[in-house]
Amino acid sequence: MKNLFGVTPSALYASDARNESSTESRSRVLHEGGLSAAGGEVLPVPSHDPGFRVPRVVVNIVRARPIDISVIDGIVTMHGGEGQWQGASLGIVVPGLLIAGRNCVCTDSGAAAVMEYNPDAAHWTVPFQNGANTLRLAAESGIGTTDCLTSKWSEWASEPLARPSCLCCMNKGTDVGSLSGGFPV
């Protein structure tokens, strides 16, 4: 869901002179709230703490521009941090997993469950120790569910997966078997 930061127009959300050709990040507006987007925030986030602010901004963006399909590429990925600035703790892993779904909260929650994390964990706890739980906030706003126990995710998360694998997640209550389209369900 956080990848939707990229759909926000640079002319309104970039940290520099606010033009669409900007190469500046959106961190002063979206992460820190140090600058106001044009016209101000429709659903204001009353904090400048990125751990509080970013998950709520992400949920607001998803509410404004719903995600039609969510694809999580876990074929080759990294662990230990977000990027090279994490230093020696960063490493490469090859889980060989591709996860796709029609509901971004369900899909991200399924991915968290597959990694043995609780997608409904309390704010400021693992794996959300640096801030609020974006998945929980999105579920509370009605975008989707984090309830992996009532979906196929609990079965997939509890069994070793044959690699490479592709999982498909639909909205709660959807008969995924009838919509599998080649995905193993």
C-alpha cells in the first residue's frame, strides 16, 4: 500500500518548488507534515512523527485511490531493513514467492502471515515497532480485513510452500477456488 506514495502528484506533494518535474522526495509533506499539500489535508494527520503519520497518510491515499490489484514480489527480496542505509544488517533472501490479490489489506495481511507476523499486531509492536500498524488502520477504515484465520492464508501460512509459489487473495467471503485462474488454492 505504501507504494501509492508515488501516485501523489509532485506538483502538490514534492518537497521543493512544487512542479511536476520535481525529483525531490515527498518526505517533508507526507512523512513529516512539515509542508502542507496544496489546499491542506482533507483528513488531517495531527502529528509530525513519521511513525504516527505515514501509516495514516497511506490509508488516506488508498481511500482516495483504491488499489485494483495488489502484487507482492517476494521472489528475491531483502531482509534486515529498507535499503542500503541499514548497513551490514541488510541481506538478500530468495523466498520464491509471488502474492496477488484484489484487496490490498487482505493481500498485505496474507503476506505478513506467510512471514509469520501478526497482521493485526498492536501499534508500535513487531513488525510495526517503528509506528502504527497500517494494516490495522486500513481494516478499521473499512478497506479490507487483517483476519487471516478465516481465510485461505491460515492454511498457506501453516504449511511449507513449494517454491516458486503464487498465492491469490480475494475479499473475505469470496470463493477463491472459483476465481483461482491458475493460482494454487
